[in-house]
Amino acid sequence: MTLLGTVRQPTTWALAVSLLVWSVSPTRAENGQIAAGIAGGLIGGALIGGALASRPVYAPPPPPVYYYPAPVVVEEPICRIVRRSYWDGYGYRIREVRFCD
């Protein structure tokens, strides 16, 4: 892990901030000033913790559901045109007739 990768981790930042806070010399807390120190520490900790907290990672939404329509198969009979001869009373004539299987 590189130094830059280590600096980017929130735990490293939290450790650095806590070392900074602990390195300050303690002062005397008289006349109820301890409550102000505790409140300031809690507010500061909440601000720093909120800044360092990573955002939750959500899974991407599922793709939209779309079903392709089923292919429509139309079975038509195979037809062809056939020449037929017929007797019309005067002679044979030829006509084209549609013949389907």
C-alpha cells in the first residue's frame, strides 16, 4: 500500500486528528467550563466524523424488464398456379387454376 493510499483511508485521518487533540496541553476546567469542553468535543467529533464517513455504496438498479414478443408463425398453405384444360361445350380451353397443398 502506498503512502497516498494510506492517507486517503478514514481511519488514518481519525488517528491523526485524535493525536492532534491529545497533544494539546490540558487546561483547568473550573466553574462549569468542563461542560463547554465536553459539548465542544462532541460537536467537533460529530463534524469530523461526518466529514470522514464514507457514503454508503448502493448496488445499481436492475435493468428494466422487457420481454420480446414471441415470434408469430403463420402457416400458410403453399399454393401454385396450374394450367388445366376443360371442355366448355365448344372445345377444350385452358385456364390457370390456383392449386394449394
